[in-house]
Amino acid sequence: MKHLGNKVEDIKIAYVGGGSRGWAWGLMSDLVSAEDISGEVRLYDIDYEASLNNAIIGNKYNDVDGAKSKWIYKAVKTLSDALTDADFVVVSILPGTFDEMESDVHAPEKYGIYQSVGDSTGPGGIVRALRTLPMIELIATAIKNYCPNAWVINYTNPMTMIMRTFYKVFPKIKAFGCCHEVFGAQRLLSAVLDENGIKDVPREEIKVNVTGVNHFTWLTKAQYKNIDLFPLYEKFVEKYGDCGYERGRDENWVKTVNTNNHRVKMDLFRRFKYIAAAGDRHLAEFCEGTWYLKNPETVDYWGFALTPVSHRKNDLKNRLEKSRKLISGEQPIALRKTGEDGVNQIRALLGLHTMVTNVNLPNVGQIPNLPLDVVVETNAVFSDDAVTPVMAGELPIEIYPLITRIIGEQEIVVESALKRDVELAFKAFVNNPLVTIGIDDAKKLYKEMLENTKRYLQEYNF
Amino acid sequence: MKHLGNKVEDIKIAYVGGGSRGWAWGLMSDLVSAEDISGEVRLYDIDYEASLNNAIIGNKYNDVDGAKSKWIYKAVKTLSDALTDADFVVVSILPGTFDEMESDVHAPEKYGIYQSVGDSTGPGGIVRALRTLPMIELIATAIKNYCPNAWVINYTNPMTMIMRTFYKVFPKIKAFGCCHEVFGAQRLLSAVLDENGIKDVPREEIKVNVTGVNHFTWLTKAQYKNIDLFPLYEKFVEKYGDCGYERGRDENWVKTVNTNNHRVKMDLFRRFKYIAAAGDRHLAEFCEGTWYLKNPETVDYWGFALTPVSHRKNDLKNRLEKSRKLISGEQPIALRKTGEDGVNQIRALLGLHTMVTNVNLPNVGQIPNLPLDVVVETNAVFSDDAVTPVMAGELPIEIYPLITRIIGEQEIVVESALKRDVELAFKAFVNNPLVTIGIDDAKKLYKEMLENTKRYLQEYNF
Amino acid sequence: MKHLGNKVEDIKIAYVGGGSRGWAWGLMSDLVSAEDISGEVRLYDIDYEASLNNAIIGNKYNDVDGAKSKWIYKAVKTLSDALTDADFVVVSILPGTFDEMESDVHAPEKYGIYQSVGDSTGPGGIVRALRTLPMIELIATAIKNYCPNAWVINYTNPMTMIMRTFYKVFPKIKAFGCCHEVFGAQRLLSAVLDENGIKDVPREEIKVNVTGVNHFTWLTKAQYKNIDLFPLYEKFVEKYGDCGYERGRDENWVKTVNTNNHRVKMDLFRRFKYIAAAGDRHLAEFCEGTWYLKNPETVDYWGFALTPVSHRKNDLKNRLEKSRKLISGEQPIALRKTGEDGVNQIRALLGLHTMVTNVNLPNVGQIPNLPLDVVVETNAVFSDDAVTPVMAGELPIEIYPLITRIIGEQEIVVESALKRDVELAFKAFVNNPLVTIGIDDAKKLYKEMLENTKRYLQEYNF
Amino acid sequence: MKHLGNKVEDIKIAYVGGGSRGWAWGLMSDLVSAEDISGEVRLYDIDYEASLNNAIIGNKYNDVDGAKSKWIYKAVKTLSDALTDADFVVVSILPGTFDEMESDVHAPEKYGIYQSVGDSTGPGGIVRALRTLPMIELIATAIKNYCPNAWVINYTNPMTMIMRTFYKVFPKIKAFGCCHEVFGAQRLLSAVLDENGIKDVPREEIKVNVTGVNHFTWLTKAQYKNIDLFPLYEKFVEKYGDCGYERGRDENWVKTVNTNNHRVKMDLFRRFKYIAAAGDRHLAEFCEGTWYLKNPETVDYWGFALTPVSHRKNDLKNRLEKSRKLISGEQPIALRKTGEDGVNQIRALLGLHTMVTNVNLPNVGQIPNLPLDVVVETNAVFSDDAVTPVMAGELPIEIYPLITRIIGEQEIVVESALKRDVELAFKAFVNNPLVTIGIDDAKKLYKEMLENTKRYLQEYNF
């Protein structure tokens, strides 16, 4: 790449999972909307045709109304073609297909275990990790070989375990993990301000101290200018805790099954006195199974929804159709504000501005009462070729056990994946808070789930 | 006190809770069996008459067959009389009466919450702590005033929270907490050796690395000479895990409702791969309520028993009767081996020998991945006027979440007791693993339990 | 104060040491140059007349060409008048007079000990601390009483020990310490870029990872966009290490005795491979006395200068004369760019922007291999009512001993000041790297220095 | 090996450096004096003939009056012959010859740098480390290959850097380092008791809390039964600090050049208020060069002596002569009490008893305010197959800078040896407290010393 005054040209971005229908288009929109950077994007995907289609769509973005920079999209056939000399690597893959995800999410239901997402923790998250982490091992090794100095931005779940694997396999990797769930909590706080007569505060202007792990993130401070948001939130919870809060939702996120009325979030505030900062569907999965996910009625009572994989399959059909139309021109390409931070983070790393935002990184002490090296989500400063964590401080004692528990689980699962040892991962599986069944039933369920997804678990013995 | 070569005379021991029927007699027996120490024991109890009776019994021990030293017992009427110039302080009190304990243990049963002991954690342990810790605050302050250099040995439960309170109130206190539960695990390991043809190994000769918190202690190493006991224990668990192991029990502990067949201990080994080292009745209470304490049938299935408080009340009657007989001479005084370490610890602190044993102390780094200052149970070296923790090392990741959870609970409860703030303690109560009911029912139960025991909660507002 | 959209009015600033001739005028200039903040400044000084004069000058700034906001200056007679309800407190005092400083700096010369500044470490810095810290104790207590929520900005030396005292006396104080020495290092790096053909880079655009303690700060990273400055600096040191670098000096700092040609800084780079980031006069004082301060010839050889207190006295005369002229109108008031960060930090704390800059704060883990609570200088994020340290990371092993040594000294001196115990401080004095004389001579010198300055050491016994 | 009740037979000890004249004979005497262990000792040395001679001498010990067990000594030709299946490995080698040591100790004298020992730190210690550590790397790798479960006992200097290398090369090594210097401090404390009328206290009965690094160890507690030795030592220092204390010396250590009158130790007590616990010759080398080693007169003034290598060469001649006589029978073999702990440590590891003594081990938290993994000297519990450090606690702030400085040096030197990078080690060399000369002279001296010893630095480029 070339720095020319306050512009950077010839940036090379490798996009692993570049056949994505949907998320990729948001990135294309964000890239072409930034006037001070330009370059090429190599799309790599195990589904090469999908990459080819996205390359067509990507290149069309250059001509869209409002485009401010030029980005060349190329579909490439190998990981090495994508990575060689890359300046940035974006990782956004689907580990396995929705058939495997169907097992992750729904196989446990026979045992009375319900999961609202099933991609981060719970039986589904654990099995998903087992099939994902060996792929990440492969990608990490390729990055080490082909572009060791590139910045790697991960969007794939299970976020924490993937990031941990990246750093275990290639300790000098310059990788961080991005997730927009905290933004939703900021938007809810903006709604809290709105209730107090302060209208239209953009979520970025609400300064929060983020701590915990991805999808189980917490705010220990929330401030808007001179206003401490905690007492306002407490009143808000008193008002809406039982009935739920319906407005103020994230504009940039799919509705229907993904919606929630924040009752889980508010119940957690009543229980722990800090602000849980992810969607209720995610939060619920990290808590005792008896709390929010006992059965579909409980889920309904708490105002969120289980996301059946059939929904995802259906949604994919729509997106494939949209892809076809974008290519054919039946549907015009248009810019949209994604609300994602990715492109601004890239710009900061290039020295074009400085920004502070939340991100997933190994703990180098930003949360001093957690073990070193585990991956945590806190704020960080993005500036010239550096992402430096901001001190989140010690976890408050109230939420300390919540976070240490999931860290224990994640450490075991990552280790068992790297050792290809399913027995070890069972220690995490059987003790997961959603696995409220005994050790013998747990063993049966675990076997079943491994069996169901064995196409993607070839490297394990079981 | 006076050091004379290898003897120490004129030792002054203050016994807070000195009216105890039972435990006190064991201490009397151990003291008079040690030939190199002698002195006086001041018995203080809110039941002064009980102290008077124990003074009579204690003084009789000097004439018993096998007595090797002389100890003068005095009943005293005030804490300051007991503590002034004391060299050692023994704390072994019953906070409240068995009526309060009845509420602790049985009130939650209406809500489907069963507790096997109810004195360390769970709803009962938490409420017990609320009424105990202000008493400990009082005792700690008196120690600071009347004998700041004395060694303080606590035997009262909830052990961890009491020790934490001692150090919070008087940070320079020289206090440690003793518990014999780990000895039982050592005896089980002796039985494991027995199964392998190595007979009659005394529990002290089995060297263990103790870690965790009182009543939820774990062994991360267990060695007998050149034999690593972990693989042997694994086979033992394979053999007895389902049916339970009936032999090899602690000879020094009351039978019947206190017995167990180690199935909980063995299930925990299968789940976590380290050796849980306390009685099953205690261990069960630190786990998810759904595991071992779901209902009386579950308890029965796992081979241990709920200890109804009626049993304790009955047992007390027997002990009162025994006290009467000991005084009248109807029952003769006799020495017995208690298996407790207390007197040997005193001898070590006096410089008469060196010993290594497990003990409850603030974490100064002996478990590096736990917060500093919280009270943990690990080995320590006892020698001339010093108890120095031995490095237990980092908690293995498998059991790390177990211990951090209970530490979180204990920290909150201690803080709320010192602040006399029942609302704060509710954050621990509602999130306790046995409290599998919702936040609203939890609130009801909590209120009820506070109400039941309010005679001993006068200093709190609720 | 009142937040009105993107402006804040009615801000109350207490200025302790507000009679300052010079530094205060810079702050006045910076305040009136900021368009989004306004309010009042209460000037408190033990020299009340000086405050009165500065109030006159301050109020004149409102009418100067380029003034963008209005600030009312008031001289107040008591600390409580200054502090009551203050939003910000600026602390910039001279502890004692230049007569005391004369002893600090020059008394040791008889023993062959030379100091270039004598305000941070060395015999002079230690004795200065002894007379300063009780004053800080007083100020901290007053802040606790009159404005516990105010932000406190300290500019006084010895910076580290003052900040440590603030937090020891009032642990919840919201205080940070500012110093511009690191800016000079950034300017030198700008000169390094200049040597490489990249001209006129403002120092703020050079991103540095700051670590260490005030006046002995180090850079472990220095980056300009995609350029790592370490290899360039290495070449620069090869070129200029022996002869010194004369250009590229800080435009905002007094010349003559304060100048240096960076030879000390460059020698330290050769010795330790990291970039020392303070003026050479300061750096030299933290090193072995035999290195740069053996005698005046050595100082000369290394291209910096001892700052005789006579120079300071003379300079003060000039500034008094200037004060007179500013008041009389003989010399017009004019805005000047101070290059200081203070006003921008205030604006950030008010929520008007976000900034990252270096600052002195207690270690909460931003330097994980230093003790907690000691005061360190690292980057921090300034935003809505928060200063949050950025992870500086572990000190590299090369400079770790340098920083731990000075921390050891500072901890001892602070403790001895708070205990009013000159004997304890002697443990720091005698082992200071500049005190290359034996323990007996050190004792003599120490006594002499205490005697010389006893007017300001009334609270100590010696 | 075979455990038979309370005896262990067929123990296999590999002795690396087994041609030693002197130290080996002490071990032989200790081994044959222990009645509960027996086995074989394989003597390996680069001087095979020396091993052969020692095998003859060793086997003669079995017939000596007072021998209680039987040990077979064999000279072996390769490291693998020595190590294969060994249960214990003793490492006690001379890295290079006394010619190299002559350069280490005396080459710096031309530059005005004097060293009293030159084997642990200072220019000599650093260069010695450079030639030793690659040998240790070799031994560590061989241990990993031939006897990974063996206990490794190191006696070679530089102790700390050797231990650090062992663990860096083979992290699972079961190695510890032994040194008797602390025993000397205990004997001095016994003399202090003697001055107070308490006679003949064996050094083991004085309980000390040991902390720091080998040869720069400190006592932060010293207790004999109920007597705190610190106030007594303070008075002792008042009495003998200026004139030195001549009696009470170690009976088991060579006299003449090794003697000292404890003035350095006492001066350090006055400076730092903790008890330095190694011979003065060692302690002096870790302090500023200007303190005790400025020149031979200073050394003399402080009551200790430089140990010229000529003395060592001469001594060797005597020992060779003694070896000859022992073999020929001219001089009879006789048991002697060495005062070393080695054989008792072996017995504890075999489960024959439990002991607490000081030892060099990686920091796993026993000194919480030092970096993890660096090698420190503290107490440890020796028991069945385990050496477990006892918490030494945080280094007091007074001595913290002393220990962190030497740790910084040692970390750099170990890293540079493992990387075979003499440039990196120069960063330690030039900043060593004895190297009071400038960077340019330091460079010259360093080159010279490397040149002088290049026969043993073949693997380095310079």
C-alpha cells in the first residue's frame, strides 16, 4: 500500500469467506463510502462461484451514486492467493452448513435443552467450536506464512474461541475481533436518554466501559457528557422490567426472530447491578438454563425468541435471490449505513484518524482479575498500526463469577480442539449451564451431536 | 507464657464459645495429651453456666490416665476477661440457636430448595453469615484491643466468610481457620491404596496439594511416596462411581446422617478431573441445585443424606446428658484421639516442631489466579510464630469457575454484613446455584428467612 | 456548570498556586482560546497579592484579540473559597521558596553531588518532597471536604510523589498529573522524520507508547502512519550520538540553561534500546551519578547544563517585571499557543471531544509488571467525565530495573512524609543513585539539607 | 528405584561434573551416612580420568567407619550413559577452566573494576554465564531425552541464570538449585543469640523467611521460638557494624580468602533494614561498585577479601594431591558433616521425611511482586516427589529495587546466551553496577573478555 499525504492507496484486503451473501455487501458499501482509502479486495471462499458473484457485485459498487473511492474485487481460488502480501485480512466464514447448525441448535431440544442462537456457548456453541477451530488453525498458519504483518479482523463466531485460537497458533498475529452487539446496548441507553427528554443521541456519543467476553459483555460505566446513565437505567428498569421495552431497537439488524424487548437484559441488571450489553438472545445462553431458556414458554415469557435454523435456511434463500438480482441488475446497488466500525478501524490503523471502540483481544491486563491471554472484549484505542486495549479495570465482584465461568469453558474447548480431543471438551459440555441433565444423558447427547456433524469433524477421533 | 528449653509453660488460651458440649472436650483431651505445653484455658460463652460446667470437666482431664500436662480451666464472664493477654484464641461458637438453623435449612424446602448442611453456602449459609459476621466483627475488635498479638484459631462456620471478616476488621490479626474435611479425603485415598494392596497408610502420609475454599476444597496432586494417586483414584471411581464406596470412613466423625458413600465426590471427579476433598454433604451444596440436591430422592440416589435440624436438636440433648454425667462422675473422663490438628498447630507456633497442613488464610498469592485477600484453603507451614502458606499454584481451568463463583458470593455477603445491607446480600442469594427459583420467589423466600431469624439480625434494617 | 448542547458554561476552576507569574498566563491564554467552554477561575495563593495581580491580568484576557470565550478571574483568600463546588482544581505551587531550592540543588555540591534540576529525585528531589507532601496532604483533604467530585490537575513537582500522596490521602480523588516533557521527545522524533525527508509533522501525529514515571518516561513504540520510528531513531543516534543534535528543539520552552543536545537521551538509547522521553536534564538525574552528573565537566561533555537556582531567581525578577507591565498596560496581553494539553483535557472531560495523551495516574494495571497503585505515566483516554489509562504493557526487561528503582525510592519517601519520619526517608536518600558518598557522609549531608530548609519542615522531628 | 517400607534401594544418581575434587567427596560422605537410601552414582565429567579416580574414592566410602548404606560409583564416558533412567541428576560443573575465570575476575581490574568472586554477576559473572549457559542447554536437552522424570539438583554458578536456562530449555524439568550461603546468615544469627545468652542454637532452628535471588538473598523475618531476631540484630549491628564481627563463622567452609567480618552485611542492614543473607564477598558484587569494591583498599576497609584466581589454582593443586592420597590410601577416607542439605532433600523427595529449606526455583508467585518464571530463592517444602515453594510474600519496598535490578540483568544475559547474541548481553554488561566506566570503555573491556575466553564461546559470533 502507499501512503500519500492523508490518503492511502493500493490497500490489499483478503476476505476469507468472501462468498458471503449479505454481510459482504455491507463491507463493500462501507469501503466505497470512505474517501481516503482505496485498493483491492480478494474474495476467497470454499464456494468459489459465490466469490465470483460477489466480485461482480463488489465492482458494481464503484459506480454507485455516492461512491467516493475505488475498490477492485477479485475472486481467488486459494487461501494463499488471497493472503499473499495482504495488508488486511477479514475473516467471516460459516463453519459447516446450516445442516450442522441444525444439529447444534435443535438436537439438544429432545433433552429439554433450548438455545436461542447456539453459536457461542451451550451445547451448540461448543460443538460449533470443535468444527471451527481447526479451520481457524489452518487460516492462522496461512497468515503466518503469507502475510504475517497483516491486520486480521474476525467477524466469525464463536468469536472468543476463534480469537484465542488465532493467538495460540500464531502468537505474533495482529488480530482483533469485531462485534456490534454492544452498539445495541448503547442504542438502548440512547432510548433511556430519550425517556428523560434528551433526544437523538447517537450511540457513539454514549461512552461506556465495556468488559467481559463477546456476547456476554457488560457495561460498568455509561456516561453521556455530565450524565451518569446508571441511575437513569435503574429507573428505566423499574418501569419496563416486567413489561419489556419495545422501542429503540437497532435499525441495522434483522427484525422478527432476532428481536427482543430487553427483559433479559433488565432482569440481569436487577440481579447483578451492572448493564448486560448484548442482545437478550445471546445473554440468555450464558445464564443458568433454568432462568430464561427452560422451555419455549419461558423464552416467550422473557420476550425474546428462539431462532430456528429453518429461519436461517429460509433467509439464505432470500439472500441468494437478492444476489442474483444484484448481478442481473434487477435490483440496483445502493449504499447503506451499516453502523459497523470495521472500515473506520482500518482507517485508524492506517493513521488516518484515532478512534476508541470495543473489540475482542487477548487479555494483557486490561481486565486485571482475569487470567492473562484469554480473549476479552473491552475498549481499545485504534491508531497508526496499533490496537491498544484501554484499561477496563477489575471485573466487579458481582459479575466476576459469570465471566470466569465462561472463560473456564472456553479455555477447555479451545485446548481440546487444538488437541483434537473430544473427551476433554466434554468436561466443558457437561458442566455448561444449559446442560441441566445428568452426566449420562449429557454423554449421550454429546455423542449424538458429534455424530450428526462428523462430516466436519474428520480430524477428531470419536 | 514462658519458654523453658523444649517446653512452654503458662500458655494462656481464650476459648470463645467455651460452653460447647462436645467439641470442647476433644480439645481438652488433645491439650492434656501434649507433654511439652501447659497453661490455662479461659472459657467464655454467652451461656455462662455452660462454661462453668466445662471448667469442671476440663479440670478433671488433668487427673485422667495418660494425662501428660496440666491445664487450668476457668469460666469467665466477659470477652475481655477471656482475651486479656491471651496467647491463643480459639473461636468455636454457634451463631444463634438451632431454631435459627431450622429456618436456614428448612424454610427453603417449601420452595423446593434442599440443603444438606446449610451452614456454608446456599440460602441457609448466606443468612447464617448475616447473623454471624457482626458477632465476628465484635470479637475481632476485642482481639485488637485485648490481645493483638495472639494467634486466633477459628473453627466456626461459615469458615471462609468468618476468616474474611476477621481480616477486614483487624488486618494485622494473626488468625487462621481449621477444618478436618480434607482429612476425610486423605482417608478415602488411604482406602484407594488399600484397594491396591497397600494397607494402613495414615492419612498424614498421603501428601496432597489442597486448593479452593473451605468445604469446597480440591486436591490437584495426591502422592504417597513414589505413587501418584490420581490414576489409582480414576480406576477406583470407575469401580465405585455408580454404586458408591461404603468403607474407609473417618473414624473420628459422627455417623448416621453425616455419612456418605462418596458418590458426589466421584461424580465431581468424572466431571472435573480433580479430586473434590470434603464430605459429599458439603460438596453438593456448592454445585448446581439440579445436580445432587434437586429433591430428597436425588439426595438419596447420590448416597448421602440431608441433615435435619431436628437431628441436631436431639443430638444436643444427648450431649447435655453426657455433660451432666461427666460432671457428676457417672461417666468417667477418658482421653480420645480426635484426629484434629489444633494442638499440634499450637505446638508448632510455639517453636516445638514444624508441620505442614491445610488451613484457611487470606490469599497472599498462594493461589495466583484468585483475587488477593479472599480466604482460601491451602497447605501452610506452621513454625515458630508463623503460619506461611505454601504455593498451591494456579487453579486448574476445570475447577477455576467453581471456586470463583463461590468467592464472588462470599465477597458480596461479607461486604453486605459489614455494611448491614440486606439488599446487597440478596445479589448473592438470588444467584446462588441452589436458588433455582425466579427473582420474585427468591425475594419472598429471603424475606421470610430474615423474618424468621430477626432476633439475631437486630443491627440490620429490613 | 451547565451543559448547553455542545457548549459548557459556568465552569468553576480553582487554581491553587494562582499567583504564579508565567505558567498561569499560559493557562489564561488557552482558556480564552477555547470557544466551547466558559466560567470562572478562583485564584488562590499564599501570596494573596500575587493572586490579585493575576486576577487583573486574567480578566484582561477576555478582551484580547482572538478571545473566543469569557472567563471571570477572582482572587480568593482561603483554600475553601477556591475549592467550594469547584468543577476543576489546578494545582501548580512552589513548595517553599527559591531559598529552599537553593539548598536542594546546591548543598550536595560540597559533597561532589551535582543535580541538573533537583526537583524530582536526587537529594534535592527527596528533600523537596518532604516539604511538599504535607502541603499536598492538606490540599487533598480540602478537596475531599469541599469538592470531592472535582477533577484535579496537578502540574507541581515532584509529580509522581505528589500524585501518590493525593491518592493515599483521598483514594476517591479524580486527579491526574500533566507534564509536557514527553512532547519534547515527540518533537525530536519529528526532527528524525525531517532528516528522512518528511517535513513538519506535528508532534501529536507521532503516536507513542509512553511508559515509566514522570521525568523518566520511555517510549517503547513510536509510529508515524506506516513508519516505525525505531530504526530511523537508531540511525539518527549513530549520526548524532557523539556530537549531539542541536536543532529541533521545543519552541515552547525557555532556552539557555534548559537546553540540551539530546546526547543523554541518545546514550540511553544505546544502553537500553528504548527511547528515553524527557529532557536530558531530567533523565540524567535518574541515572548513576557517575554517568552524566559526575562533575560540571561531565555535564558539559554530555551537552546539557546544570540549572543554578540563581538563574531561577533572576528569571523570577523578569517575570515580576512582566507582571507589572501587563497590569499597567505597558505590555499588551496577547494570546500564545502554549502547546500544553490542559484545556483540551478539560474539554474532553466535559464530553466535548475525546483525546488520547500521556498523563500521570495510579497504576491500575496499565503497566502490569509494576506494583499496583504506584503512580506511572502512560497514555490515557480522556472522555466524558473519565480518564482511563491505556495499556502500556509490561516494561521491557531492559528498562524494568530503572523504573523499579525509582519507584522504590518514591514509595519510601511518600510513606516517610505521611508519617513525618525523616529516618525512613534516609533509606531512600542514602541509596539514591546520585548519592555516591558513603553512609556517614550521606547522613551529614542529609542533616544539613533538613536544617537548611527547616522552616518548611516544622511538622517533622529531627 | 525400589521403595521397601521406609527404605529406598537401587536409586540411580547421575553426577554431571563427577570428576570434582572436593565437593564430590562431601556428597559421598553424606550419601553413605544416610541409612535409608542406597543405589548407584554414575560419575560423568569431560575429564574422564577424574571420574575414574572419584569412582575409586567413592567406592571406598562404603567401607569407612560409620557408613550406613552402600553406594556403587561408576565412571561413565557419555552424558547419556550417566542420565539414562536416572532418578536424580546432580549438576556441579566448572564451566571452562581457571584460565577463563582468571579473565573473568582480573581482566576488569585494569579498568578499575574489582570483583570479589566474579561468578554470579559483574563483568565476570556475565561472561561466565555466556560460556556456561550453552552447556546447560545441552545438559537440559539430554535430561529431557534420557530421564525427563528425574529430579535435577544444581550446584553450579551462576546459579540463577543456570536454573532459568534449565526451565527455558525444558519447561517440565523437575530441577532446583541449592546453595549454602543462607546457612551462614543463620549461623550469624545464632551468634547474635549467643551474644544474648542463648548458646549453641543450631542454624536449622532459626526460622527465616528467605527472599531474593541466589547470592543476593535477604531475610525479611528471623525467629527463634518466641524471639524475633530483628531487634537483636539491630543492636548487634550497632555494636559490630563499624569494627566487624570476627567469631561465629561457618565451620564447614574454607577459611582464608573466603572469610569476612560481616561488615558489608551489617552496612546493608543499616541501609535497607532487612538482613542480607549471603557471604559479604557475594553481597558486595550486587551493589554499586563505589560502595564496597571501589578498589582493594575499600575491600580491605570493609573486612572481606578479593579471591584471586591464583588462590583457586593453588587450592586445586592441593586437592589433586589429596585425591592422589585418598586413592593410594596414604590419606584415609573419613566421614565428615558437610552441613549441606542435598542428601536430606533427596530423602524428602523419596517420601522418607518432610523438610522446609531454601532453594532456587522459578517464581510461580512465591514472590508476587517479581515477574513470573524468573528464578528466585525462597523456602520450599520438600516432600514425596514434590518441591513446593512457600510464600515469601512481596519484597519489601526497600529491597525491591535491588532484586529487580539483578533480575533485569539476568533475564537479558540468559536471553542473549540462548540466542548466542553477545550484543544483547552487552546491554546488561554496560549497565551492571560494577561497570562504573563509560559505554566506550565498557565496550573495550567486554571485547577483551570475550576474546580471552573465546575457546569456550565458539558458538557465538563476535
